[in-house]
Amino acid sequence: MSAEPSLPTPSPAPRHGVWFIGARGSVATTAIAGCAAVAAGLHPPTGMVTETDPFTSCGLPSLSSLVFGGHDTVDCPLPKRAEHLAAGGVLPHGLPSAVHAELVAADREIRPGGPLPGDTDGDTDGGPVRGDDDWIDVFAADIRDFVARQGLAGAVVVNVASTEPAPADGSLPPSSLYAAAALRAGCPYVNFTPSTGLHHPALAALAESSGLPYAGRDGKTGQTLLRSVLGPMFLQRALAVRAWSGTNLLGGGDGAALADPAAAAAKNAGKERVLADTLGAAPEGEVHIDDVPALGDWKTAWDHIAFDGFLGSRMILQTIWQGCDSALAAPLVLDLARLAVRAREKGLTGPLGELGFYFKDPVGDGPSSLAEQYTELKRFAGRLRDDAETHEAHR
């Protein structure tokens, strides 16, 4: 009697790397812990647009296929950082213990970042300072080593580090060194911060010739998200906005970083640009950012909008947004990582303007209204969905 033919053994599903710049910060820690929790069925994917229709049929990598690593200049281990976030109410009580193994595994893949003031080429006698290209090589090597050791299909680099001041002398700031390293390592790049990243003029040719997709900048999580909804409302109802002022109170690492006026100016530029793009001109008023360490990872954003109605009736709208920036940002970061990985698989290159839904200052061309941006994002899902069934058959 002949033996039954054996069925072919299915190949294991590919795994994909997510390399965080600022890997031990609040946003990265929340994203890593949250990804593990959702993948294990411990919590629903609240806030993740990619877990809703039409994105679930786009062939995006599964959450369980994501492997985390990154660069950081601090040495607090991820499990300890997660405990701090749970104590502050950012993560659910008990979650750091439930996903301890995943946090430890990610922490093992975090490499020293830089450059810091006084960094040298390693000569303890005060050798020459390491040059930009040296830093880029080191960072790119770290990313390539991560992909090779973990046997990954590829990786995406996502900047979630603290906001840095805009460069004043034409030099490459750390965010731009990391961005260049991402492209040198052959990885898509996402800038979730207001920092310069790929926006530096010296990197324009590299970005154009890399053949890689990239997106950014400055994630839209709270006050500006609301502005991108309210601005079009005033415009479409023909109500004249006379002034629009805002205040942000926040603590944690962001609060400390944005206490630097130059860093705050970089952050506010995106907030103000949304109104100018939506209303046709920037109204009177400014945005102020105050560091309140007692708030920890929580923030309050207040807006005061003065506008004219019919026959010159003067009216005011005030809004208050209170939330946890890390919990708002983390699901968006996971969305963007998955979308960028899929864009790379589809052979898309250059600025992903269709991802403007996620950003204050998007790369490429696109609308400023959140509703229009969401329409563009759904069109992008259609581009990713082509051949998704074939892709799924090989996962």
C-alpha cells in the first residue's frame, strides 16, 4: 500500500522590525507594551486605524510579526520604564508584568544613541570628534545587524525621540543622522516628531535617490487634531475667525524638552501651519507650551477661538483637551510602522503624502482637513490592497 503524499510544510510568516529612535521613551514603551497586549488578546486595539475597515484587508503585517529594537541615549530598562508608566496611569495596572518577556526582548535590541556633547571616536585621550558620516555608519550598522540577527524580512525606522531645536548652522542634528542611517540601511523612515529628520536640505538628494518610502512629520495627537477638524468647520460655514490662541500644559520628557524655546518653536510651527493651510491665512494668536513636571505624561491643551457670525455678532468657542500623549501616540505609531512596511513591500517610494492624516506637517502634497486626509488614507489603503490576497497566501 503506497504511503499518502505528505503535504508541503508552510513557510513561517515573515517578521518585520520596528526600530525606534527614542526606544526607551514613553511613546516607544507604550507602543511596545501595547503591541504585545493587543497581539495576545489582553486588550482591544482601541485607537488603531489599521485595525478597522478597510485597512484590515490591505495585507499589513500582523502585530504578532513585529519585532522591536532601537537607539536611545538613556539606559533605563524597558520593564522599569513600563512600571513607571503604569504607576502614572499611562499603562494598565499589571500590564508590565503580563508583557515582561516582550519588554525584555525589545530592551536587548536597544543600542546606544548619540551624538552627545563631548562624544569622540572612542579615544580616551580626547581624540577627534566622530564625524556625521561616522555616526550614520554606526547607526546603519546597528539597524542592519538587528535585521540580520533576527532573521527579519526588513525593518522600518520610526523617530519618537524628544523634540530637538531646529539647526541654526546647517549642521546635521541627531534626528537627521538617524534618518540618513535608516535610508543607508535600506529601511523606510517615519518621523513622528517635529525634529528635522529628512527635512534637512543636505538629505534631499539622498531621500530622492534612496528608492524608499518615508513619512512625517510631527504626529497629530491632540490639540492639532482638533484644529484640523474645527478649522474646516469655520471655513465651510463662512464664519470669520478673528483670533485663535492656545496653551499646552505638559510634563514628562516632552515637557522638559519643550521648555527650550527653540524646541517649542519647532513644535508650534506645525500647530500654526494647520490653521494657515485650512483657513487660508493664519489668524491672530499664538500657541504657548508650559512645562508642568507634576503632570507627568499627561497634558492639557486649551484653545480660545474668537469668530464673527452674521451681522458681525462676536462669538467665542473654547475647547479643553486633556489626555495622555503616549496613549494617543502609540496606536498611531503602530499604524504608521505597519503602513510603511506594506508600502515598502508594494515598491512605493518617496514621500507618502497620503499619510498626512497622522501628521501636523506632512511630507508631500495633500489636504489639511482631517476628513479629506482620511479620504486620502482610504485611497492609500486601496493601493496597498492590490494583490493583498496573494500576499496573504504566502504569509
